[in-house]
Amino acid sequence: MSGGPVPITSVDGLIERSYSSGMMKFDNTFRTLPPFLYEDVKPTPIKSPKLVHVSELKNELGIDLSQQELCQWLNGESSLPGEQRLSSRYAGHQFGVWAGQLGDGRAISLGELLTPKGRQEIQTKGSGLTPFSRMGDGKAVIRSSVREYLCSEAMHGLDIPTTRVLALLTGEDPVYRETVEKSAVVARVFPTNLRFGHFEMCFHYEKDEELKALIQYAQKTFFPDCTVEEMLREVVKRTATLIAHWQNVGFCHGVMNTDNMSLLGLTIDYGPYGFMEDTVLNYVCNHSDHRGRYAYNQQPSIGMWNLERLMVCFMKEVPKEKLQEILNEYPGYFEAEYLKLSRKKLGLKTEQESDYQLLIDCLQTLAQLQMDYTFFFRQLAHYQKGQLQSLQAIWDYYGHRQELISWLKQYDDRLTGETFSDEARQREMKKTNPKYVLKNYIAQEIIQDVEQCQNEKLINWLNVLYRPFDEHPEFEAYAAPTPAEHKHYEVSCSS
């Protein structure tokens, strides 16, 4: 960066700075919406901030700041020309129950940056109290911040639509959760923070003009050249596609409330997530989800339930019959995408009607034997037709189980009609079946490292998670089934 920061004046505790490079351009379109949808806020900087890590996005977004300048800006100690500091107002259904007004309780938008990757909003999480903090303190802890930082990038590595992260800061403030923990701020990046809950806020509080303005804004800014009906159809399709990808890799979100559903079909708000370890189809990753509403096998239907809550908000814009018609397209979108991904997962190039049943039989067998989901499919990518010994790693861990041998005979029959050679099929399967996923015990090891003011494990694991389909032989032990002492690691909404 040429010239460096030049302090000009102090306003409300912020140091106004001018940057000579002029490379960072903001275009804060959310501020054009009615003021009902947001509140201007002042961040509460964390004490003794330390920039633990800056992601690969910094250069990709053209952020022309030094490490120190970036740390000061994200921590609310300095400001940039054209930025903003606001938190948005939204509502939502939480665990199936109308929760009323929610909003950005600990997140602040710093602005919409025009970048080589398009419009990207930068938001800091853990920046202090906002008008929507309710009973909270507006702070974040190292534990939850590292989990979000890691999983955002892990999902990107798996080619699953997601928010991204820019940087991770830690501080010395005491934060009271189950125990006293240290503070942190994670800066996340997305084209927009728009959630189903923004529309619910306007509709259920009878803010008709604000709702109309929000619909027009979403349509014009993120779905140009679409009618409102076409926009909704695209939202349905993106949501179905997203959840199909989750199911394909065994990802469980944990808190699929409507306020955690992105209008653009992104994975957003990483709290008590989990990648399925032993194949348990009703796996619940959130210790707070006592009824299992957001279990792994419930996610597809919850996606449709959440979309129905969104459709209700458009009843004054679109006829009810048309909204129902659009919503009813969800199962078809989901099933088509999931089956397409599943065929790739099984190494099938052609299509047969029996493929879905082959997959279901596979999942039921894995569940019966409680085999590690990711490990099994990665080992299946080594399978040679008719040769059980090619799965030696599975037999070493689980023994020669007759149930799996029976399924492999079905699989052999199905492979008979394929044009792939064993080698070509194996090569393609390794591109779609990750060797590594971010299991909770791995995340915990990294958290403990960061809590000790270290970032080596964070850096090393990000290199793995960005390329989860590669071999990474130095991490081989982590590709095996989860060790018994690390199974069933529990996370809750405070995570």
C-alpha cells in the first residue's frame, strides 16, 4: 500500500483515515432501504487485539491494507472512507416457533465492497452490543469464532455455497458463557446478509411499504432481469441445491431456523454444526436440539418448511396458488441434485432407475454397521470391481461384515453396465469423496491451539480443508474413523 494511513480527525472514538491508494470502493446499497431494516451502531473494540489469521480472500478482494491497518479497522478502532457501521433487523422462526424480532445481535456490517469477485459485504461478528443483542453481550469467544472460521473455508473447499471469512482476531476481554472465555472477532464475507428473516420481519409486523421496498431491492440487486416469481423459484432451487450438497457430504447445520437461511442459498451462521462420523441417519449435532428437529435426515424437509415461511411473506405480491406451485418444485429440485451428486459419489456415469435404491441400501447398511461416513466413501473410491481385498482398510477397522459384502454384490452388478474402467472410476470418485472433513474433535484441537496464542494448527488445517480431496499424507491419521475417545463430541447453540 502506498502512502499509508493518515489520521485526520477523531469522531465518536473512531480515527478517521484517508488512504492514498483509493483501491477500496464501497457501495452500500442496504442503506437505501427503509431505516426500519437497520440501525447505525458503534463497535466495541476488543482489548489487546491480535490478528491471528488473514485468509486468502484479502488479496482476492483487493483489500489494500497492511496487517495492522486491517486489525484496527475490523476491531472498530479506525474507519475507512465510504464504509458503514450498521446492524440489520430481522425476525424468524426458531426450532419451529415464531420468535419475533431477532436481528444482528453481535454482528456489524462494515460495508459492501466492490471487488474483483463482485459485490461483497464485510461483517464483523463479536463486535459488541447492538440494538438487537436482546439478553446477550454482543461478544464472541475464541471457540465459536474459530469454528466459524474453519467451517466457512472447509465448505468452500468442498465446493458448497457458503459465507467466507476474511480474518480472525482474538482479545483479552473476559466473556461469560458456560465458563469464562476470551474474546474474539471473526470477519465474514458474503454478497449479502439478506435472510428469510428480513422478509418475515416486515411481513409479520405489517410493514407493507418496507416489505415492498425490500422485495424490489432483492430483485433488482441480486436477481436482475427476474420477475418476483422467477426470483422465488430461484431461491427455492438454490435452497434445495444447498441442502442436497449438505446431505451428500454428511453435513449437519444444527440450527436451521428461518433467520439462519440465506436468500442466496449460502450456508450461513456456523454454530453447532457437525459432519456425520459414524453413520447415524438421525444424527443430531446440536446438544440444545432436544427433539431432534434439525437432525441430519430432517434437513431436506426443514428446508421446505422454511421456504414456506418465506412464501407467506409474498402473499400480497404473488397469488397464493402460484406461491404454492413454486414451493412444490422444491422436492424435485432437491431429489434431482441429490441423485446427481450421489451417482458421482458412487462412481456412476450412466443413469438407471435403480440408482436411488442402491444409494438408500448403502446408507442403511452403513447405518446398521455404524461405519464412518466419510471414511467409507473415500475407501470405496479404491474399490476394484469384485475384489473385496481392495477394501482392506475397511475390513481392518470393521471386520468382514456380511451386510456390506451383500451390498457390494449389488454394487458390482450395477458397475457391470458402466463404461468406466476401475482406474477412471476411482479417479473420479476421489474428486467427489473428500478424504478429510472438519470433524468436531479436529476443530477442538485447533481451538485449543489458538487459545494458547498459537496459529500453526489453524494454518496447517486450512491448507488441508482448502483441498480436502488431496491425499495430504502427513494428516493420514485424521482420515481414519474418529477415535473412540473423540466420538460424540457435543456442541450447543453457544458453540
